[in-house]
Amino acid sequence: MKNFVICLFLSVGLYSCSLQKDGYRSVSSIEEVPRELSEVMTEQVKLEISSVVDSIFKLCPPEKCIFIGLGRSPAPFIVEMKKRTENVLTLPLSSFRYNRFEQDLSVDEVALLQKHFSNTFLDLKKFENRTVMLLDYAQSGSSLFAAQQYINDYLQENLEKFDLKSIALTTEFHDPDFRMLDPSEQLDKFDNRIKNIYEFADFYKIENYEIIQLNEQGELADLLRLQYFDDYAEYGSMLKEGWGISPHKNLKYRELREILSSKQKTTNCLTLAREIIIH
């Protein structure tokens, strides 16, 4: 029987808050994205990041959970979470789509992957009797659920009791120019990512997962689709060839951390989260 999947549709008061006087900037193409992080990290983007983290902590309270960000895409959420709890870490893992059904790893590759886990999960005692929550920005969920399989195997070998779950952060439409199209063209280009996540979860036999759908009208959704934050993640890209090697720290990560650590301006924005339970 399928688990209950909670989709949190986040909507920030874009049209009623004081930030609106500066004008809402929708990022519709890579050419329009400012190069400087300080330009991208508007008060609105910071508010949206904070709202997503609020929802993550609602699903899994920090005092009961260990959070693991997969790869580079969750970078802004990992930084915000680390401001509030020590139970957060990043697992460098890129383009991970290996699975037991189509592209399984060899015995030697699994051993190398588990060594990579050991190099990252240095204090496994903290995982005992807790919920281990994986976090990723997902277009289909394939990388997230593939990683969940192998991490589950690793934890089963090393812990007596734990609960492994995952959160797929997603936006509904793949095309950044979607909102610029007329209704007839929108129907042709509609890409139901949530449906894709359900299908990949079934394919990978994953039941313990949640979906958080980001505010589609927000600046943050555009930036995530364009993979803007990848260059500011804690670690660089980590492909299979790098397993077993200590990952290199990304110098730009400090810049993202400093900007998100700066005091936010007070606004009149109200953050609303509407929960829909899907059977």
C-alpha cells in the first residue's frame, strides 16, 4: 500500500508585501540572471528559502532528524538549515542514477560507494534511533530514489535502528518561459513533474518520501531550474570516478553562507503553506 505523500504548495505574498515596490523579477532565461550572487539573493529569494526550510522542519523536526542534502542543488536550503540545527550535512553525489533494475553497480563499485558514505557520515552514532531525511531538488526523482536505495543498504549494515526517508523539492513546470506562453501553448508544454516523481518512486520501490512543491511564481523556482546555486554548493560535482577521494571544498560556498547569514529586512509578507494529502 502506498504511503501518504504530503505536497506543500508554498505561496509567498508577492503582491501584498513591501518588496513589491521594487518590482517582481521573473527569471525567464539564463541571459537574464545576474552574475553576482548578491544581486540574485534578493530579500524575496531569502524569504522563499526560509519558507521551504520551515516546511522541511515541519515534516521532520530537527531534534528528531538528520538531514542529508544530495549533491549541489539543495545548497541554499542546506545553508539555511545549518543556521538552525547542527544535524545537517551534504553528501557529494552527482548524476547518480544507478539502480538494481537497469544499471546496477558492480560489487567493487558498491564497496567504493560505501567508502564514500563512510567518508561523509563520520559520526554514525548520531543516526541511531533518528529519522535520516534525504533532500534533493528533483526533476524526476530518479537520482534521489536511486541514492536512497544504496544509502538504506549502507545504514542497515551499520545501524541497529533508523528510519530513512526523503524529500523531493520540485517545481511544476520545466520550461522557464512557460508563463510567457499563451494558454494553448502551455497545454502542449505542460510537464507534470510530480507525476514523474510518483512514477520513479514506484519504479525504485520507494515508499518513504515526501514532495514539497515550491512556489511556481517565485524567483527561487526559476533559479533552481537554471541550476544557479550549483556553483555555490559546499562541494563540487562528485561523479563515480571520484568516490573514495576526499571531495574538494567549494570556495564560493562561503559567499552563499555569508549572504544567507546576513540579517533579513522585515517585510509585510505572509508565507502560506497549504497541505494536500494524496492517497
